[in-house]
Amino acid sequence: MAYRLWGLYPVVFLLTAVFSVTVAAVAIRHRPKREAVSLAVLMLGVGIWSAADALRLGAPTASEILFWNRVAYVGIVMIPPAFVTFVLAATNRERWLRRRTVVLLAGISVLALAVVLTNQWHGLWRAGETVTPQSSPPVLDEHRGTLWYVWAIHVYALALAMLYLLFRSSSSGTSPGSTGTSSDCSSLARSFRARRRSCSSSDCSSSTRHPSGSP
């Protein structure tokens, strides 16, 4: 696929990077909440990706274009695990966020980044790449390798699954992250059952049948 490096794109990507890092900084201030930490990591990944793309689009030489193209993957691989943990926490499915699940998602991303950075020795991620900096604008041609398509399937499958959970949560009428109503109902039910048990004695029954002040 060819990416044409237009002059306006670096500015757009830099603005996106600044916005994303700002959101990440605000979110991390609420780090006691798991979804806040996930949102911070997600937006930081977007920020790194956008900043690297801005520098890649403005790079004057082929070696710099290829360098920033690889740096962008540092942010790219952060996004899938952060998005999954954010959605699960925001839709009150934190029981699915076991340690091994988070480790597995993070491990896949780390492995993908390692494959990208060592691609020159195996060619599994990128079968080839050609840069034509003399053209106006310069052109970067990437020929995808087998593992790139495996990664793409993995990312899009996770994205579709998480979007489905968000849709279910919104269609059921429960706003993501709100647990107050269900907690209040559970507390009320427990209080009612406790009152019934306490009222099983004859004294409580009689007091229930003859409230104070009635003949």
C-alpha cells in the first residue's frame, strides 16, 4: 500500500498526538479506576502512533521514513489490549479481566512489536518496502507479510467483539461504568430477606399484626 506524504498531514497528526496525550494525562489522574488506566494507555498509544506518523511524513530521507514507520508500531501495539481492558471495565465485566487474560493480550502485542523490529532478518511482517524520496511527495510502498495479516485479523476480531459488548451495554439501558442501581437493588433485597428472618419470631409477627398505637 502506498502512503503519499502530503504537507498538511504532519500538522493533523501532531494535533492528534497532542490531544491524545492530553486525554491520557487527564485520565491517569483517576488511576484508582481501572477504566481510567486503560483509557490513559489507549490514548498514549494513539499519541505515539500519531506523532511518529507526523515525523515520518515530514522526514527528508528514506532511512528516516523507515525509522519513524517502525517507531509508530510502539503506539500501535499498545492500542488493542488497552481498548479491550477499557471496554470490559466500562461495561462492568471486570470479572473477565483476569491476570492471565491481560498478560496474554499484552504478550501478543509485545511479540508483534518484536517481529516488526526484527523484520529485516525474517520478512514475516513486511515482505518488502520501497521508499522514493525524490518524488514529490515521497512515496512509501509496503508489501505485507504473513504475520501482518495474522495481526490484522487479531485486531479486527477484538475490535468487533468489544464494539458488540458496548452495543449490548447501551441497548440494555445500563450506562457503561454505572453500578449504583444494581448495587442498591441488591442491598435492598438483602435487607428485606434479613427482615423476614428477624420477623419469623412470634413477637415480631405480633408487632407486625398490631402496630403501636392501634387497638
